[in-house]
Amino acid sequence: MRLEGKNAIVTGSSVGIGAAIAKRYASEGAQVAINYKSNDDGANGVIKEITDAGGKAKAFKGDVSTVVGIEKLIGEVITDFGQVDILVNNAGVFRTVPVMETTEKIWDEQLDTNLKGYFFMVKTLVPHFRENGGGKIVNISSIAGTGAFPNCPGYCASKGGVVNMTRALAAELGKEKINVNSIAPGNVATPLNAHLRGPGNEEYMELMRTFTPTGIDFIDPDDMTGTAVFLATEDSRMIHGETIIVDAGWSVW
């Protein structure tokens, strides 16, 4: 198992990509802190799946859009686990809202969770990583951060910020054996975009299939986990500040 003996925090891991990464990390031997804001049932379900399979996980409820919430979360995990080796910044908010309907509240909600929260999770953990000789940070960006889409300016801004913030953090922290990298998922079937899939969205989903050379409209969250494991292991020790696009070929065109 590639993550045997490691401890990981995965934010927003009660559903979607975060849940898939948490379960894969546990299957690779890591003890995983399942962070979530309000979905108790989802978090407990992820933990049950992990423990039923012989893995180790514990729930940590907390809001990672605020510095107070972040400091509380990290303090609790370190107290419980003793050490954190891997951070996956995954918690996110996605609002499909045109420019002229984007309010300050909608903008702040996305930037606070998707960008500010990522930065302060890293900042809060850096002293701990330094004390322990390094660490692995995986930020979840998006193809909306490497490209752009209409009707979601706040989301695109937040995810584009993640891409360049990842590079800036790597430039500063790389010399301390702290790897900071990012994954940019394409269309992944998660609760964040459930309103765009299913009955009534057939025309839209067919359009999405034409945007990838693979003909895939929405990727399974499990397809993100191989890259997430790689970036958490020593196999990626010479990779700093990169954003790996996992999008079924969307960006090819």
C-alpha cells in the first residue's frame, strides 16, 4: 500500500471527489480525516465504507471557509492523529450565475471556500510540515481554472486563483520538502453539478459529449483518485507547482 502509515486531511470529503479520494487514500493505507461542513450522513457513510474495508478514518466537522474554522479543524486533527502528512484541499462551492446576477454574497461564498480556505489551510499546516520535515499538498482546481466558462465568473476566478496560488506556494515552500500541486478535474459527476445532469438535461449532456474526444460527458469521481495518490507519494517528490488536468480529453480541443 502506497500511503501506509501516512495521515491525511481531505476537506469536503463527505461526497463527490473528496469522498472518492478519502476512500482511495484509506485503501492505500492512510488514516484519513474526513472533513465536512454539514453533511453528517454523508461523512458517516464514507467512514463506514472505509472501516468496513479495513481502513482508518474519522470525521471532523468544520467550516474551512473561515480562518477560525480552519485553525480549529487542524488543531483537532493533529491532537487526534499526532501528525499530518498530506493535505487535500477539495471543499468547494459552484454557482452557475451570469455576470449581472452575481451578487457580493455569491462571489464571496465561492472565493472564501474555493480559494481563501485553501490558502489558510496551507498556511496553518506549514509550521507542522516544517517540524516534521515536509508534507504533500494537493489542491483541487478545475478546467474552469485553466480555461473559462460563461455563467460562473466567481467559480472561474476562484479556480484560476488556485492554479496560480499553487505555483506561488510551490515556489516558496519547495525548498522545505513541501510539495504543492494541483489537479484540474473536467466535468465530474458530483452533487455540485447535479442540477446540470439527469432528466431534462439530455440536450446539455449530449453537448458535453461533443466537447471531449472520448465522448464522455461526466467523469466518475474515482477517476481523480489515481492522480491524487500519485501526488501524495514520494513518486512525485520532484513535482512542484504543477496542475495536472484530468478531463477525459476536454482540454485537447
